[in-house]
Amino acid sequence: MINAINISILRNAEYLQFMKNVASLVQANDPLVLNVATQYNDLNNAISVLDGLFKTRVASEITEELVLIDERRDNAITGLGFVVSGYLYHYDAVLAQAANVLNDNLKLYGSSIAKQNYQAATATINSIANDWETKPALIDAVNTLQLKSWKDELKAANVLFDERYLARTQEYGAANPDTIKAKREETNGVYYTLRDFLNSFSIVQPSAANTKTGNEINALVEQYNTLLINRLANGVEETPTP
């Protein structure tokens, strides 16, 4: 018979590793021979979902992508600012005046746009791009200084950043604590079903494979129970955490 363990108080990383270990032990002893192929597959499927949720919670690949895109748009807004500033001193009065028009607009949004947080920078750059595409005086100034390519680069980088930021938010939303908690509860049921099948077959159809599997899982359970006992003895709160 497989011994009991309070898996609900395992921390997320411990919980996932425990489930992976159980699945590995069952696999090593052949789920078909143990008559638990369906239950084993159900546990593996649950583990795959949990693994994805935990990895998303810890870190998102999109985060690295956002850093690069943010650098791209920072370069665009900084470079554009320097170009406009340079034209302020142009010997051609028409070009200098066009630069003044654009510079006055940029000053409305502050001098450290590249240092703003992600959301603020996105909103600010979106407003600048909208101004430069809808206000006649600004449109004329952009055309006079031939800065359309700069404006387009800034807008493209900002739009891409916003899209990828939203994608990361959706990833984090899928991996929020409530979602993980619900999936853990579902996985608990899958594990208990597998355990109950193994226990039942150890009685009605005892075999060397079943006994070996039970002993190995019990050894695993003992290790985790010891971990929990030691944690409680040290006064650590038994609350699942990432």
C-alpha cells in the first residue's frame, strides 16, 4: 500500500518535482504491466500543464524580447530628439522653424521619455506619433525636415512593444496564483486516482512489479514527509509558494 502524504502543503517546485518523480517511477515499472496506463497518462498530462504554468510564473521569454524592443524605441526617441535639436541651430531659417515646431511638441511630453516606465513610455510615444500624424503644423514640419522614417521607426517599435507587452501580460494571467491553485487541486485528484489503482491492484492482482512500484513510491513519500516534518519543526509556515 502506498503511504499518505499531505501534498497540498508542498511548495510549488516541490509539488511539481514530487509528481514528476511519481510518474517516472511508474514509467520505469511499465504502466501497462501495472494496469495503470490511463491513470499514468492523465498524471503526465497534468504535469505538462503545471510545468508550463510554473515556468511562466518564474520567467517569460517575452521579457528578454521586451528589453530589446524597449532599447530599440529608446534609441528611436533619443535619436529623434537629437536630430530635432540639431536642426534648431540650422542656418536655414525654414528648417530651424520646423525644428522649433517639433521641439515644442516634444517638450510637452518631458525630456526623459526613454527613462519612463514601460507603460508610461508606451502611452507617451503613442501620443507623439499621433500628434505628428494628425496635426497639420507637425506634419508639415516632419516633411520639411524629412523625418518621416524616424517617426515611422519610433511608431513601429512602440506598437511592437505594446503587442509583446500585452502577450506577456496574458501569459502571466494564465499563470496567476488562482490558476495554479486550481490546476494543483485537479492534479491532486489525478494523483489519488493513480495511487488508488496501484493500491487496489496490489490487493486483487499482486505482482512483483506492483510491489516494487509501491515500495519505490513509499520511499519517495518518506523523503517528502521528512522534508515537511523538518520544515514544521523549524517553525516554517506550511503554505504552498512558488
